[in-house]
Amino acid sequence: MPTEAITDPRTFTDPAALHGLLARIRKEDPLPFIAADDYAPFWLVSSHSDILEVERNSAQFINAPRQALLPLSYERQARAAAGGVETAAIMRNLILMDGEEHKAYRQITQSYFTPKGLESLIGDIEQLATEFISRMDQSEGEIDFAQVAMAFPLRVVMTMLGVPPADEPMMLRLTQQTLSSQDPEFQKEGGARAAMLQMYSYFQKIIADLRATPNDTLASVISNARIDGELLADRDVFGYFNITATAGHDTTSYAITSGMLAFLENPDELAKLRTDPALMPLAVEEILRWTTPVKHFCRTAVNDCVVAGKAIKAGDLLLLSFPSGSFDDAIYEDPFTFRIDRRPNRHLAFGTGPHVCLGQYLARFELASFFRELLDKVEHIELAGTPRFVEGSFVGGVKHLPVRYRLKPAA
Ligand code: HEM
């Protein structure tokens, strides 16, 4: 497989092929310059240590102006479909901010997302895990496990954003059309940008209502936040809603579905966790490493510099390959073995540095609650068909997972 295949969304539907390609890149030339047809040329940062170096040096490698690598033709079409309106006119989010501005905007919700800040939500999240696992409602049956796994993090994050359950199917669609817009199943006329515009209109009413009547939800914190005494501009408030709705949902769902597949392919590891539930925190880290749902983010070099012996020029684009870092054998012993008691486990699923995932503690908590509930209620679970992966190079994982299950007899 040629190195340029890393830009091809189809490569991500076959984890063995993807990891074969990334392992070869790490071995032969860990920082190749890739000029693929219809893509902006970029440096592929594949080793764990180089990803850390680039992410931590955030003055030299900035997030603006490009968060992800998509085909140039696709970007042009989406812009035309949106009547030439630039994304930045409608939305600015944390991912695209740098330096002091990024710090100030992140500060708005930083304490909400700490383990302490999330404490008051723990009971609700556990209850939701119970509710969604109970969708496996036959004593024995078959189900697309994605229907269970997708709906759970969606409800968690939509509740935080003040979206009622009746609107969740629409929001699910819009978030998938935004983050997984390369997959034919999730495409929308007008592309990801059309999905974003629809989401923009939707959130305006919620924002207006919460400004009139604040409450203690995340949505209210964002809607009423002030920087230098001023309420945030519309595009910044929406940017916060949009990043939380998208980054806070599909990522966690794919960690759950792909993590479930890892257990189905490694039943001894599931048995180990059943026998010793205290392993759950380590198991969650291994699920995150193994699934690494965010496949890349981009950075742009500010000055000429050298990374891994390569001369990078000011303005060059770098693509951080998180799955590559999470399977780097310079860091991990037997990276291709799924081992729920792996320790240490410094995976890159959440990135690192100033932009490290804001929702990391929430995601960990959701994963632990979900799998704890699964082990509590389900006696046996096995594959009942072929899993299907998202076609996309940005965010993805297993999107359909047919399983056969048997519940524990009711106590
Ligand atoms: C398994 C689930 C998740 C994964 C794998 C994941 C992964 C990531 C990654 C890789 C980044 C970029 C880090 C970097 O540039 O170094 C990120 C940023 C972010 N994530 Fe997550 N995420 C997850 C869940 C969540 C949740 C549940 C939320 C919120 C409800 C969330 C909100 C955010 C936000 C707001 C950012 C931008 C932070 C910034 O730029 O300062 N994520 N996430």
C-alpha cells in the first residue's frame, strides 16, 4: 500500500491494513512528506515521540488555520454549496484557536470538565448506561450493538447541551454528517458545512432561552460566559456548542463499539475483566489506545525548524497520526496485543499539550459505566456478522456491529 493511502478514507475501514501501513512508515521513514492528489501536501508525524514534540511546542506548531485534512475538491464544493460563506464566519471553536485566546476560551468550561466538576453528573450517567444497555431486552437475541453504543454518549452530551431526547436522532445525523462526512452513509447535500449551518440555526433558540433564564447546565455556562466583560460573539458560542456536540459524542461511541469488538475478538480479556472488575480503569485506557477514534489533527509550522532530522518550512502542514502513536513499538511492548491490564499506557487517543481533550474524564467515565453495566447484565456476547467500519480519515471506528447476546437470569 503506498504511503499516500493514509489520505484515503477507505484505508480506515480495514484496521489491519491501516496499522500495517503505519508500522511500515514508522520503521522506514517516520516523518514522510506526502503530496497526494487533491490534498494539501503535509508531513505525516507518525512516531509517539515526534507527536509529543509537535503537540507540546504549541508556539511553533499552531492549530490555525486547518484542523483536519480533507480533499481540496470536497472543501471547494462545500464552500460553493454554502453560498461562499466561510466556516470562520459562522463558527470558531477551541480546536482552531491558539495561545492566550485559546487559554481564555478553554478556561470557560475547564472546571466543569474536571473529575470534581463532573461529580454531580455521575449518578445520571450511570442511570443512562443502565437505560441503554436495557435496549438488549430479550433474554437471548441479536442486535446491531452500535444502536446501543451510539445512543448512550449522545444522550449524555445532548442533556448537557439542553437538547431534548426527541431531537436526538436529528442531532445524531448532523454530528455524523459533520465528523464522518467522507462516509457515503453519512453524506448530506452541501456536505459537512450544510450540517453545521442546520446545527447553528437549531442552537440559536437554546442560547437565547438560556441567556434569558440561566441554569446550571454546560449549555448555560457557555451561553452566559463572558470574556473581558462581554458575552461571547454568536460564532464563538456556537463554536463551543458545535465542538461539544460533535467531539463529545461520536468519539466516545466509536470507542465503545470498537472496544466491544476488541473484547469479542479477545474473549479471554473480557473474562479477565469479569473476574477482576477492579481492572476497569486500566481496561478503559487499553480500549482508548486500541480504538483511538480520532485519527488525526493538523498543525501548521510558524517558523522554519527541524523535526526528526527533516527540514520543516514556515507554513508547512503537519498531520499528527494518533493511531500511529498509540501503536508505536518504541513505547509499547507488543502493541498489537489487546491487554486490559497494560501498564503504563501512555496512549495518544486524547492527544496531549494545551489542546488535550477537554472531555477526557467524561469519556473515561462513560466507558467505565457502560462496560460495568454490560458485564452486570449480559452473561454472554459474541459476533453475529461482519463488523463495518466508518469510511473516513478523521474520526471513526466500528459503525455496525451485529452481536448475539444472552442476558443473566433476572435476580
Ligand atoms: C473517547 C472519546 C474521545 C476521544 C478519543 C477524544 C479525542 C480528542 C482529541 C484527540 C482531541 C485533540 C487533542 C489535541 O489536539 O491534542 C480532542 C479535543 C477535544 N475534545 Fe475530545 N475526545 C473524546 C471525547 C470527548 C468528550 C466526551 C468531549 C466533551 C463532551 C470532548 C471535547 C473535546 C474538546 C472541546 C476538544 C478541544 C480541546 C481544545 O482544543 O482545547 N471530547 N478530543
